[in-house]
Amino acid sequence: MLTFAVHQNHEEDERGNHRRRSIRFLPGRQLEAVCAASAGDHFRKTDRSIEKSIHFGRGRCNLTNSFEGVTDLKQVYPRGHQLLKGLFKAFGSVQTYRWFEQHGVKLVTQDDHCVLPSVQDARAVTGCLERLAEKLGVRIRTSHRLEQIIPRDHRYELTFNSGRETLPLFDFVAVTTGGSPRKESLQYLSRMGHRIEQPVPSLFTFNIAEPALRNLMGIVADPVAMTIPGTKIRSSGALLVTHWGMSGPAVLKLSSYAARFIREKNDRVPILVNWLNESNGETVKEHLSDLIRQYPQKQLSGLRPYNLSARLWLYLWAKSGFPQDRKWNELGTKGLHKLIDSLCNDRYEVTGRSTFREEFVTCGGVSLDSIHRRTLESKTCPSLYFAGEVLDIDGVTGGFNLQAAWTTAYTVARSMADAIASRSSDGLLLQ
């Protein structure tokens, strides 16, 4: 957990007027750390700096996404898309790309539209941020778990688990603690008048207790369509069969879209897989009928429709109950419909969830109704801001969660700067 506080080192000149040091801004921890004063402090729960936090899957880092093909932000942000639509106008993926390249991190956009360092190493990002923090004189204080934020005369006192040091009161505080799996961890914010949406996991893979499916471990079907029967929740993309069940972009997206629904069902829901990603059953029927007319004496096992992988095809027609020597012209109308159902409406029972590599994302957190959407400032506590996943914002995998972090980070930094400028112009602070 990282809590960032800006303390404006107040000093008095010989006339008794307050003076302040200039404020500077800095993207910090991968999801949230956003800005710092020349005498600013970053407080982290653990004894690590930002390096560990930004590493995903084998040291790579999807820094952002090009958003190519995204026609509606709801496609990639199940929660928070309306807020981000406005904020992206000031600082979106284009500005993020430009910022990191200007600070020495060469980026590359992959075929799947993910943007990452050209060296394929997340340390290029963390190194950039840590060097800039050092240059600006930002103090990163580790082993500080925040326990309370206490308003005192229009400023804030922060109390930590250590309780050993006396800290100054802070003029501005940005809470950037990331997602919390337990609502209890955010009670200190609830006591300050903020509504907390129940946190639940929102990016995970599916456990499926079906040995025959698990024997297909390593097979990738791309693309497939997935749905939860009885709902309008659906996704599409690549599906990877694993030794515990299913993973891949299609699964991760479905888990994100259906996060609250799946949690309400105690992580046990039915799913339907359309291995062909073809929604028109008549089109599939016509395609298979053409195969029957062209290859009537061919065995089912020897002719794979839609270029399905051999192992997947053998699994599907065996699951349909056909004997190994069944020929295409022996299917009959009933057998044809049964095969179409296996291809387009293959049903499985999800029996649990597993986290995706080291990435753990939650939906929930501080309700967007508790903040001013243009500035991300608290409605109940002036000069208290929120950025990153502590807000009820989350996206699908592919760099979208980091982009939400950079964008909310910029917004908080800009809002603080504007607030300080306003105080200065009102004579409350003199440069």
C-alpha cells in the first residue's frame, strides 16, 4: 500500500507571510503514485520501492494500450468507463506514450495493441520512475501501513502502524493504495464519509473439474466466444486450455465483465463456449452440410471443420458421443445438430477461480459518487484525492488498468497544482 502525501513546507518571511516550495509532479508506483513536492513524501506499506509492483508475467509490463479497435470504453473498462472517457481527453494513451518516450523509455506497440518497453523488461519503467523521483528529491518511505487520515484545521494528519515518528500536517493527500480484496481495509475512508463499493476479484481464470478438457492443456483456440447462460454477459478472444481449466483473453474478459455476478454465485457458474466464434447456427449447419456432400465417406476424425486443431476436434466429436469410425454421411439430422451444439454451445461448470499470473485486479473501492469527477477530489474532505485502483475503476487485461492509473495520476497532479495556484492567487500562499 502506498499513500502519497504532499506537505508544503510552510515558512514565514520577515513580514510573517507564508512561503512555500514549488510543487513537482511524478508518475510513481505502477498503478497510482502520481505527484510529489520537492519536499514530498511517498509512504508504502511494504519494505519495497516501486520496482516489484510493476512487474507482470516474466518481467514484462503492458504499459498501456493503443486502443485500436475499441469503439466503446465499456468494452475494456467494465467499471469507470464514463469517468475515464472525459479524463482521457486531457491525458490518454497517446500522452502516456509520449511522456515515457520523452523520459527515455522507448516503447513498442504489439500486434495485439499492447504497448510495452522495447527492451521487453519492466525495469525500464521502474528505473525511469525511480531516477526521476531521486532527481526531484522525493522521499519514499517504506514499511508504513496507513491506519488513519485525520482532518485537522483544513489539513491532514496521517497515522501509521509504526507510530514512532511525528509527521507534519499535510495540505494535500492523494490516496493511491491500489485495490483491496477486503472492504474492511477501506473502513478508514468510509469513516470519512466516502461510500465504499464492495471489492471483489475481477480478473481471473476459471477452474473446471473436467479431466478430458484438462488433457488438452496447451491448446489455444482463437477466437472463441464465451457467454454465461441466462445473462447478456459475453466475451470473445483467444482461449487457452490449462491444467486447471481455462485461461486466455476471452476468459479474463468474461471474468472482468461478470465479476460481481460470479462472486454472488460463490465463483460457481455455468459457461458456454462457442469454439467457432460463429453466432449464426444456420451458417455452421450449411458449412457442415457441405462437408457431408463433398466427403460422405470420410470419417469424422479425419476431416476438421473450420481448421480446428486436431486434438480439439477429436475431443469435441468424442464429447458428442460419436464412435471413432463414424463417417460424415452417417451423422443424420440428429447427429448433425448434436455436433453443432458441441461446437457452438459447449457447456462447462466453473468450480472456482485462479489469479492470472501475478496480476490481481479488484472492482470496488471508493465509489465514483464520492468524488468530484473532474478533479478526483473527495466531496466530503477537501484537498484529499484518489487515484488508481483504490477507486471503483478496473479494466480488462492488456495495459488498460495501467492506463487508468496514469490518467487518474495526471488528473490528481493537475488538480493539486490548480488548487495551489488558486490559494496563491488568493493571497493564502506566497511564492
